[in-house]
Amino acid sequence: MKGGLIGECDYQGGIRAVVWTDALQVGVMVAAVLTVSILGTYHIGVAEIWQASLDTNRIEFLNFDPSPYTRHTVWTVLIGSWLYSTAYIAVNQTMVQRYRLLKDLKTSKLSLAIFTMSIMLFISLCCWCGLVLIAWWSPPKCDPRAIGLITADDQLLPAFVMEIANHLPGIPGLFISGIFGAALSTLSVGFNSTAVVVLEDFVKGCCGMKPTDRCSTIFVKCVIVLLGSIALGLLFLVEKLGGVLAITGSLAAIAAGTSFGVFTLGIFFPWTNSKGAFMGAIVGFVIAGWASLGANWSIGAGLLVPKKLPVPLSHCAGNISESFLKQFDHPNEDEVFPLYRLSYHWFTGLGTLIVIVVGNLISWLTGPTDPSSIDKELLSPLIHSLLPKPKHENVVPESSIDTRDLATTASLLLYDLKKKRRNQSLSNGVIT
């Protein structure tokens, strides 16, 4: 249903409609999470929430486990998440398309700063909301998953909302609106951006076709409808693969690592040529996709089980769900291919690293580009001091031209032209 609704939104309004509705949807989403967190904190208390989190070992700031197979450590969060976030903010089509809708570069930078700070606060709020859930179902209460009231981790928050706010008119509805707002905000701009990429890069670029504006509009709308249908179909697959966050993060990392690697290759390695960039992107995409899809397949097949922290069950009356207990049993993973066991936070870094290594190697094998022939404005300022002198030193950089000198020269030329015209008019007996 969400995929169809998002597709219809994109179909009718385009990217500007998406951006405007994005603002409304994000507002509803933040209001929903904030309301739920405030209600939970009010009923339980800050000190009680923090103590329950400590008692259940949910507070783990300093896990320095060097193993790349551990899902969440200081290294995976600081390095892996940083790479993914940077790739998403800097080179992702959906983000760049939003920046381009703003009036100038200064406004784009300001929006980026606001977005970065806001997303940090929102993620922190979501983490606090998770701690509220832990405290709410701590003894003497029983985890609803254990007694079969719910069957998935993603149902914990809705169950909490219905338990704590079912007597408050509008709060459950606000929460449902927040869920839909999150889905609409994420997917709507993705559908629109993907459709435009297919048109510009494949239809016009690879195929060399030149459709009219009307045909382009119809094509983009058809692609959006197709993407919405695919999203609907994937709903039945996602429910069998575990947590939504890990799945989306690992799959999105395939494209994020590849695109981030290509841009990094271009701005930090001036000797890279087009063959190196192309082959690096292909190999990086294949290996990152292999690792990500293989990991999700292993989870779906039961070969890998995401390691979850235990929950207190001493106060649970009656039979505890066998499927709930089974998720805390971790099978021997030594026989699983090592690449599949990587933390999903590392998939972006894996793709980026492969692109850079393969891109440099192919560039040197096929003839590297002369760095002195590259405009340094296309490269990162961090390597400007390492670049050789440009071949055409007689070309005056545009930044070194004083606009005041240009204005003075133009004024003198204009004065001289007027003087010549006046002298010519006087010689012809005409006074102007």
C-alpha cells in the first residue's frame, strides 16, 4: 500500500511536490516519536529508565572489539556508519537533488548543517525511545514477545503505544501517521530520483535517445509506478530476513559504497582515468553486493542469527514462546563464508575500498592521466599542495583577476569611444 501511495504522489507532483510533502511528513514523524518518548519518560522516570538499561546491559558505549564480525562496536559505529552517512549526504542522488532545488550554494550548505544536527538529535531520540521500551517491560512486567502477544521486534513500539496511550485520543493515530510519514519521506524522493537517473543516464546517455519533454514525463511516471509495484512486492520478502534497519542499511550500502568510492577516486587521485573509474565501480558494486546479499540470504536461511541481548523472563507467567527463545540460540557460524559474517556497517567501506584499489590499479595499467593536465578546482583542496605545476602556466587563473581593474578598463574604453564619436560628429557639423 505504501509503495502504491508513494508512486501516486511522485506520479502526480514530481520532485517539488515530494520535497514539500517531505517537510510535512518529517514533522509528523518527529512529533510522533517525541510524543511517545515524553509519555514513556513521564510514566517511568528518567532515573528508572537509565537504571533498567544498565541492569539489562543495554548501555554499551566502549565496546572496542576489533572483530569485523561484531555488529555494533566503537569501530563499526564511528568508521562504518560515518562512511555510510557521508556517502548518503554527499553523493546520494536523492540528497543532491534536494540541494539543487535550493536557490544558491550558501543555502544548500546551511540546509546540510541543519540536516546533520537534526539527524543526530533524532537518532538519539530514537535510542532513548528504545531504552523506554526496555524499562517499560522490565520486571514485574513480561516482554510481549515472550508470551506471544507480538511476533516481531518491529512490533514492540506499536504495542507500547497501544498500552500506554490507548486512552488518549489522537496519540495512536499520530504514531501511525509518523510511521507512514517515515516511509513516505524515505521512498518518495527515492522513486523520483531513481526514475530521473534511469531517464538521463540510461535512456538519454547509454541509448542516445532524445525524447521530447512530454515523452520524458510519461516515461518517468511509468518508472515510478513500476518502482512502487516492486516496493509492494518486496514487503513479503523483507519480513523473512530479520530487522528492517539492518536489511535497509546493508542493501543501501551497495550503492553507497560504489558511488562514494568513485567520487573519492576522482577528487583524491588525479591520475585516475575513465577506465579505472568504470572498472572500479563495477568490481566494487559486485563485491559489495555479493557480501550484502549473501549476508541477508544467510540470515533468511538460518545460517546466521543476529546476536541479540537477552531479556529478563523471571516474571513471565505461562509458557514462553519457543520461537522467542530460539532467537537467543546462536548457531556455529564458522562454516559460513567470512564475507557474509561482516557487520552490515562495513559494507559501505568494503565497496569504497574496492573501488579505490581497483580504480587505481586499472588506471596505472591502462595509462594514468597526467595530473598536471587536471584543473585543480576539480580536486580536493587537501591535495592541492601535492599537485605538480599546470602545463599552461601562462593562463591567468580567474580568481586572480581583479574585477576593479576590469571595471576601470571598461570605463576608459567607453570614454574613448564616446570621445571619438563626438569628434566625428563635430567634423560632420552635427552636435550631439
